[in-house]
Amino acid sequence: MKITVDEAAPGSGKTHNALSNMISFPARYLFVTERKESIHSITRQCRELGVQRHRHVRVWPVDADNLPTSRNSVREEVEALPNHFRDEPHVIAIITHAALLMSDLSDFTGWHVIIDEVPNVLSIQEVQTLKDTAFFADHYTLEKLDGYDGWSVVGLTARGRALTSRHLYQDDSHRHLRSFHSRVLDSADHDHRRVVCNLTDWGQMGQAVETTAGKLAPVWIWGSLFTLSALAAFETVTILANRFRESLSYKLLVASAGDLDIRWTLRASSRPIAWQRRSVRVVYFSERRASRYHLLSETGREHLTRIDAYLAAQMGTASIWSTNGAFAGSFTSLPSANRQPPKQAGSNEFVACNEAAIIYSAKASPNVRGLLATHGVSEADWIATNENEIVLQFLTRTSLRNPASAEPVTLYVYDRAQADYVAERIGALPHADLSVEHVDLGVETAQRPRGRKPRILSPDEIEAKAKARRDYMRDYQRAQRAAAKGGAA
């Protein structure tokens, strides 16, 4: 399988170039965008380019709010695309990352898939199911995950295989398990979509834990990894993502490649753009990282209130800001109309803004750290993708994307590590005069980091871990196939 990765810098025209090529060269394309809100913008751009270039192209957005009456879900609509457009020589279907990750793509032979930005290939959910031991034991099996004490691979009993997600949708007490059940069902039919959890016996979920707040249900975690095997039917695979090889998803995809022969081709496309030189100022408030747990504490909330007051005094009307939903109550001075969701990759909506602030934290919980370990990646990889990259993508939705603007830009983040990450990426742009500034608002946390400092794995270590995972997956899949043959007999 050949995979082309366009790692051009943010704002350099990766998405525009991809849309332009899809219009110019007739074929069947599946274009995958990160956010549902981007579907209509991409659709409009494709149709406008088609008119400009006199191309007869079918542009087909797949949106849960506008499904054909014959379809019950986005997944059904995605899986029906190859048959629906089998006689169309030139079509562009537009879906979200979520739709790609949940769908069976085995019928897309001859199609070309283009994935804009890095998809989150590891689905994770932490749950409490204190009274559900009997339900899980009746519908699911647990098989020890070799090499990882306390972790299991989830399978299906006969009753579990007969249960559908639609059944769960009609059950108020188990509706929250629809995603879990769908993943386990998929894993039964596709070796590349197994589900793992940190339980070895379903009875563990019913063992209440004694805490200072009394007895509480234990929180357990499950995870399901989307792998490159799911894209094997496509004629070509293209990913548009700056520094993709540094992402958590890339490392997970490499580690889980199994026997697939993957050939990565790198490029950095860009439009011929003359950029105005401009100053970019990155401001941070804390020399140390802080977790969500600290920022939700009484002290943490007081720190956030100070930052809110400072930002409200500094930022003008042409600005955007964001924070975790759990922190929003501490931000009462900033204008609510300027608040945007943290995940803004692919948007040009705020290109007129010269100021942006994002106070955001997404550290891994102990459960998540354990799950990452079973996939051969570290907490540092998690933070880079789920925190630092979210911060960077939000801040670069501003006038930094406008080559004609020479206005100074000011960007605000919480801590030094985030500031360094943003500064390194933006500082690499030849037209940016960068400065980094610490504003002391007295928000330093006295928290000591838990455990050893996570380290980023070297390429050799990544490959070694990937080989170990491939060897294990090969043996595991062989055992599964042998067991299936034995059951059929």
C-alpha cells in the first residue's frame, strides 16, 4: 500500500491544492474532513471550482442532517457510495473523520481517499458500569492480552453477536454502550479493529472502590484502533497533515501495520504565494504544565480567573478564544461571542483575527496511559497530538493564514511547553518574526509531575516496537482464524 503524506506548513494551501486536483483530474474521490461543520464549506468550494473549470463533477456531502430517506445512518450512506456512484466517472464524496473511522470501506476499490488533517485513529472511552456485570458476561468475552497484565481483548458470545446497536438504542439503560458494541461487532469481522480493555473479569466492574467520597464504581477503559488495513481497497491514499510523522496517530498506525507492505511518500505542496513579513508574539502564563485536575481545583480556578481578566483587558474585538468546556465557568470577562470550540483544523472563518487565546489541557489519565502502553506509544505522544497540536491548529486559524496581511499577531497559551511547540512551528515560516514572552500572573502550580518524565521514542525504537506488535498481531490473527474454522466445523 502506497500512502502519500503532504506535510506542508499550516496555511500553505494543502487543502486548496487537493480540491483543485480533484476537480482537474476526473476520478472517484472520498474526501475526509475533520469537522462536520467543514463539509458544507468544502462542498461549496468544489462546486465553485467545477463551474470555473467547466467540469461536470458530482459533489456529494454526507451529512447526518441531510441523509437520503433510504438510509438510517451516516455509516450506511458511506458504505453505499461505491454502488451508488458505480457509473459516475467523476465524483467527490465528502465525509468526516468520524464517518471514515466507523465505516466498512472494503467496497471502495478504484476510489481515491484524501484525508485532511490527522484523524484520531484510537477510539477511547472511560466508563462506570457498577451494576452491569451480568449484561457484559452474557454478551461479551475476555481473552488475555499477551504481554500486558490486567488487559484483555473483547470478543462476543452468541447472544452478543445477535445483539445490534439498534437494540441498544432502544434501551435507555444501555444506550451509552452503542459505540462499544459497534466496535466489538466490527472486530469480530475485521482483524484490524479489535477492542481491548483493562479488565480481566467482568466482575471487576462491580467491585466498588473505597474513596474519601465513599464507595464509588471503578472507572474502566476500552479502546479500539483503526488500522491501515481498512484502507486497502483504495487506489491511492493521501493524508494532508503538517508534521504527520510526529503525531500519535502515525505512531499507532505504524505499530499496528501487521504484515501490510506500507510505502510512505512525503511531499510538501504549496501554492506560489508571496507572504508579507509580520511579527508574531507568543505569550504564556506558566513555566510548568498543569493538568485538568489542577485547573479544576479551587486554586486552579482562581488562576484561570486571573488569566481571563488579563486576556479581556488585552484582546480586541477581532479575536477568538477557547478553553476546555470544564474550564468555561472561570472565563466571565472575555466576550462569549468570540469563544470557539478548540478543534478548528481546516477552517478559514477567522482569517480576519489578529489575536487568539487558547487555555487548554488534555493530559492522559492513568487509564489512558495504560491503554497507550498496550499500543507501544507514550504519554508524550498523546500530549503532542491531543493538546499541543490542538492548540497550534486553533491559533493558526487566524490572519496567519492571510498572505496579504502584515498586521502583528499575538497568540496566548497556558504554559511554556505549549508556547515552545507553537513557536517552533510558526518560527519555521520564513515570513514570521517570532518572539516568546512570559507574563507572570502568579499562576505557577506547585504540582510535581507524576512518575518519570515521558520521553519521545527514536525511529529505531518505534520500529522495534512496531515489529513486536506485528509479530504479536500475526500470531493473534492466526489463532483467531483457526478458532473460527474450528467453531464452523
